[in-house]
Amino acid sequence: MKRCLHRAAVLHFLDDPSRDAENSYEYFPDGALVTEGGKILAVGEAAPLLARFADDCEVREHPHALLLPGFIDTHIHYPQMDIVGAHGEQLLQWLDRYVFPTEAKFADKSHAKQVAQRFLQELLRNGTTTALVFGTIHPESVDAFFEAAEAFDLRMIAGKVMMDRNAPDYLRDTAQSSYEDSKALIERWHGRGRARYAVTPRFAPTSSAEQLDTAGRLLQEHPGVYLHTHMSENLNEVAWVEELFPHLDHYLHSYDDAGLLGRRSVFAHCVHLSDDEWRRMAATESNAAFCPTSNLFLGSGLFPLHKAEHYGVNVGLGTDIGAGTSFSLLETIDEAYKVQQLQGHSLTPLKSFYLATLGGARTLDLEAELGNFQAGKEADFLVLDLAATPLLERRLSLCQSLFETLFVLSTLGDDRVIRETWILGQQRHHRDRVADTSLSL
Ligand code: GUN
Ligand code: ZN
């Protein structure tokens, strides 16, 4: 495949800025990214890369732009796209009133396919190139999702919800049927192209201990698949888990007993964990998804990022659509900053952009494949328009440093900033030419 050199400012991360901020990133104000065959070939200052490659490749100039690795959303529900902005409830009532009726519609595969396509287009419009995604209880919802993702060439991780109690009849499976359905989906999708499977019990209140054990068995029988669930999001949920599992000393124990913790396990929210639970998360290399817009929208609480850092637990950012209120990781970063401010901590923009890119890749154990511009990684990247709105252009022109530029970008930025989204070296979204680049499946 043809080589392409993209010239613009370029930023990517090599490590977590909390450890060693100076050496955690590379920034080239007049930089270049060279791709070939869907992979990164080189990154650096434009002048030497032009001298080395210009004779033998297409050169694309991106004015007023910043190139970043694609954003990674570590917790999102594709079926809940249609209930973003559902008024008036906290978690448990919100599930009953809005989520379950909407998810019931995914028994119909054509509905699922249509929503999956729209959802993926929305991800691309917002610069999200990889995500960890909830389906519904229906295996068809996962087939529809992976079929759509395959057509866009996207690296996606998804799974069928497992839920055998405390849910409406029309949305319940059993330990046995969830085992069989998940196993068939793993065999069909895990490792096919860029698709990966996540065993997905909704949360402890809607799975019996037997079903959680079943999830553990699936993980054991299929090394490399992920575990994706919710934990300790809302205080009423935490109290309910105490009632349902009276013999356990804390929420995390319900998952730990079933063998669900590990480096490919992602627990969304983790707002109300005890210190013991944080320690156990760290000891098992489990990951937390920080979902600020969702936690604010449902009134769930404030994610203690400082505790996760203190205990050495890996964190990614999640939009948690549809409890979250934006697909945009830029807007998610903006709210993450405010959530930390409310706890007396000031999240640095370097850390935020790390979380949205390499930190997300680490959370999903995909660092070998993507997350930054190291040679050989998959060429999923974004062209951000630094003059996307008059206010952004004016405010950025007053910035004196990369630190300030990134902070203003995340404070004022949203989907309008994402000028282009490239997947495996191919342009899959152009903000100003949506009709030309959207796929018809
Ligand atoms: N806990 C259990 N299910 C859900 C869900 O669909 N969304 C959120 N935010 N929390 C949950
Ligand atoms: Zn969720």
C-alpha cells in the first residue's frame, strides 16, 4: 500500500505523565507522521522526514492542525445511543424506566444493525477509533455490531450482556444460555480481523452467583477475551449488592470470587470503592473506566482518580453513552477536570490527553497495537482543527505553551474540532465531507 506523509503539529504519549511528565510525550510543532500499509512507519520533525520520504510518497499538508492518536473510549453502550438525555432519574430507576425498554428493541437484528452503523459514524465524528462496548442480552446485537465495525475496519471490543435476575422477563437469560450464547460469539468474533470479545455481565445485582461463575469459566476457557462490567457506581446499588451477597465483605468480592479480575478486566465507574477494593484492583492488574459525564448526569458521585493513582490502578476514560452526555472524549476530558476540581485536585492536560489515547490502550491491553505513533503500530489517528470555531482560534492564538493549548482545546473542544479521522491509514471521516466518506453497508 502507498506511503503517505501527513504534515502538521504532532503529539503522542510514550508513558503516563504522572510518572515523568517531561519524558512522557513527544511533540513536534512542525511534525510529520508517515504511514504505510495501515501502519505507522515514522514520526518526527517534518524536515528530515520530508527529506527521507518525499520522493516516494504522497504528502498531505494539514494547516492549523494537530495530529493525535485516535481516542479510546473504555466504556460505552451502543444500544443506549437513543436514550442520551433521559430526564430525572438516578441509576436504578433510570435502568428500569429508560434502559430496559430501549434494549428490548435489539431482539430485532435489523434495528441493531441500523443503530450500530449510526453509532460507529458518531464515534468517528468524535474521533473515537477504538471502544469497549456493551451490546444487549441478545446475541444478534453483538453480531450486528461486529458486522458494522468490520465494514469500517475498526478495532472494537464488545460483548453480549449477561443478566439472569432482577431484570424484566423479556431481558433475562440464564447462566446456561448466557454461557452458550457468549461462547458461540467468542468463537465467531474474538480475533476475527480487529474484533475482540468481552464477557459482559451487566453488574452484580443482575447476575446470580452462578452466572458470575459462568462468566469466570468463559474467561478461563478462552484466554485473551476481556471482562467488562459495572461496579460501585451509585450508593443504592452498593447497598443492594450488600443485601444480595450478605456473606461478602465488599462489592468487588462478588466478581473476585468468580475469577473475574485481571489485566483484561475493565470495571466501569468505581466511584465508591473502599481502600481494600482499590488494593485488590491493583494486585490483580484490573482496570477502572472513569466516566465523568455519566457520573455527573446520574448524580452517582465523583471518581477518585487520585486514589487510583495512589494504588497504581490503571484508568481509562469512558463516555458511558447513554448515561454519559457526549460521545466526545474532548468533552469527557473537560468534565473529568471539573470532577477532579471538586475533590481539590487539578488534572493536568498532559494527563488527560494521555488518558484519552495511550492510557486507554493500556486499559484495554492494546498498547502493543495502538495508542501512540511508535513505528509498527496501527495507523488510527486524528486531524484536529485548531481553528474549528472563532472562539477556539482566538483563544488558542493567546496560548504560550503546549500545556495551555491542550487545556484550552479540551475546555472549548468538541466534535467540531475533529476535522478528519483515519483508520489503518485510510480516511474514514472528514467533518466537511461527511457524505463522501460515510459507508453504506
Ligand atoms: N449499571 C448497570 N447497568 C448499567 C448501565 O447500563 N449504565 C450505567 N451507567 N450503569 C449501569
Ligand atoms: Zn455503563
